[in-house]
Amino acid sequence: MPATLRLAALGLAALALVAAGMPALLRFGDDAFLALAVAGAVAAALAARLPVADARPALILILGFGLAMRLVALPSPPILSTDIFRYVWDGRVQGAGINPYRYVPADPALTPLRDALIFPFINRADYAVTIYPPVAQVFFFLVTRVSENPLAIKLGLVLCEGGTVLALLGLLRRLGLPASRVAAYAWHPLPVWEIAGQGHVDGLMVALTMLGIWFALARDKPAAGAVLVALGSLAKPFALLALPPLWRPRRWGMVAAVIATILLAYLPYLSVGMGVLGFLGGGYAEEQGISGGWGFTLLRLWRQGVGLFPHDAALYIALSLAVLIGMSLRFGFRRARSPERSLRDLALLILAFLVLFSPEYPWYALIAVPFLAPVPTMAGWVLTVGSLGLYDVVPGDPQFSFETRAALLIAAILIAALHDAAMMRAGGAGPVPHDAALDRGTGVAPHRSAIVGGAPGRTP
């Protein structure tokens, strides 16, 4: 069978799996939904690896099916998460000329803004001001000026995904890899369900972050890339993880640009002073088990096996931060680097963060999905697909306990990471060797279309 026909068959199968996802969840439970998602991920991985002779028809098929999957997921009810109602509410509050960080939704001052479609479904309405940073707030405001409807938020975020896809295509071209690799993102079930299906603002964060990475690595504009990543962090702070591997020693202008971007973004909301931190600065750490340590899967497992010790949460956080800071310094000051090496560093840093701090919401893993196109790893696939197994939506659904599922996911990620490391040591996906042509002043490879240390089209 010609590669194009095989690609079309995979696309039809993946689309059918998406169409069956929500009915399967509601009728058969969370495990059925996860099984369909895993099958969809297999289709995405196969499509990304499929050798195609003609790139244009393949790309049209991949993007066409990716869009079709999102159109199918768009009408899905917000039963996996209710965050989208807060997005609409924040946009509505700003439309009324009120700072979204000033009042909790249930405050009597906002009574005139309440309705029966949005307000009753806002989570933490009676005790938490918004947690979302300024760039997310601007997005909410702009979209709700068109329509104060969750569907409008979803459509806006799907449009943001166009930026992610464009950035990935640019990075693939820079690395000399087939454009068909973009199927790893376009068909991946996590963005289909969490962005198009549930409308998580992480879609905006991912788009800005990937555009920043594209500017820094493919267009050799590190300052512009750093600004875009900083804007991404103001949609969701996870984007800050992308900055260290993009850092170039002695380029202090990048640091100044990031700081200036953050300060300017917060400026319009400073009428509430430190209240601009929202719920993030007042109660979130306690609610999510961060301050007490119960929000970290690895620490919970340690406590179950060894017991609870004084200050173990503080020690765990300190050790985890030390690991991440050490990795950041190593990646940021690496002399011999290339676009592929930087992307690998980014993917590894994100993986380490998600394992160590284990934010146990599936959509938090969205930031790891785009890297499966240029630098695929088994650990990345396990993390991004397996995170959907953390859902417990259907009451009475016979599942393993959440604790067991979280532990199994962490174990599977670590096993996959060991497999990836073994493959690298064996030379199957080894690190990029030092290239004598590297610019000694910046540590960045000169612009060329091939991968440094690898042949075009070869799986890293």
C-alpha cells in the first residue's frame, strides 16, 4: 500500500477513535476513554514515523485530519474540567471594567454579572480570586469580546494551536526532518481533548513557548524567542522551563528582555498590588498539597514505604529544585550545542519537572507534547498519553485508586526513561557530538538545514 494511503487509513482510524472517545467515557467509564486515547496515540506515532515520498500531500492529510479531530472534540461537554467557565468569567469581569484579581466570583460586587450558564459552574467561586496570569487574562478578554461562550474559548485556543504547528514545521525544517513528523502533535489525543475538547489555556502557553523556541533555534533570534517564552509563562508559568536551554552565555539582554516583558504585562493589573498573584499567592499551595508534600507522587510513595518525617516536604522540594537548577545551569552554559541538542535538553528538563513535582492534572503535560515531533522519546510518549489515565470522571467506575494510577504512571515514565538512556548509550539516539564548526563565541551551530551530527530524516 502506498505511504499516502497508509497515512490516510491511520488518519481515519485516529478520527474514529476521537469520535468514540466521549461516548465511550460516558457509557463505559474512564478506562474505555484511556484505551481509545492510547490507540489514538499509537496512530499518531506511526504516522509521524511513516516514510512518505511526497511531503505536501502527506502534510495536507496530517493537518486535515488533525483539524477534523478538533472539530469533533469541540462540542464535548466540560466534564473533564470546569476551568473554562472561569476563563469566560474573567473575560466578562474585565469587559465590565473590573480588575479580575480584585474579587472572588461570589463577591456581591459582581452580582450584576452573574448568569445561569457560566456562574454556577465556576470552581472555587466563593473563596479564590483568579489564578491566571496577565497574558491569559488578555486572551480571555479578547475572546469574550467576540462571545462569552465556552465554545469561543475553545475555538480561540485551536487557532493558537496553529502557531504551535507552524513553529514545529519550522523546527523540523531547521533540523532537516520530514514535515510529516508534525503528526506526533497534530494527532496526539492529549491536545485534541485538553485544548479542543476542554479548552485549557495551556494551548496558548504552548503556542507562545514553541514560537519562542522556533525564533531562538531556527531563526537565530534568541532575544525575540525569550520574549515569546516569557509571554507564554504569563499564560501558564510552566513555560519558564524553556528559558535555560535557550540561554546563551553573556547574553544578558535576554534576561533584561524577559524581566521587562513580565513587568509590562502585569502593569495594567497593579491596582490590586500583590493581589495580582491571585490564588497562586493565597491558598493554592495548601489546597494542592504542595506545602504539605502530599501533592508530590514520589514523596507520597516514600511516605507510604518509609513513613512521615519532620520537614520531609521542605527537603523534597529543596532537592527537586536543586536537580532542576543543576540541569538548567548545565544546559544554559553548554558550550557545544545545536538546535537538536537544545530541544533534547528542553524535553528532558520538562520531563524532570513533571516527574519531580508531579502536577496531577493531565493537561499540565501538554507542554511536553510538541517535543515528540522533533525529538521523540518513549518517556515523552508515556508521560503525555498516560497522564490521561489520571482522570476519574465517571462515578463508581471500577478503576484502580488514583494513588495506584499515579504511582503506575511515574513507574512507567521512569522505566521508559531508562530505555531511552540505554538507546542513547547504544548509539541509537545518542547525543549530538561536538562539532568543530560550532561558533566559539555563542556556542550555537551555524544555520544549515541538516541535523548537526545526524542525517536528514533520521529518527533522533
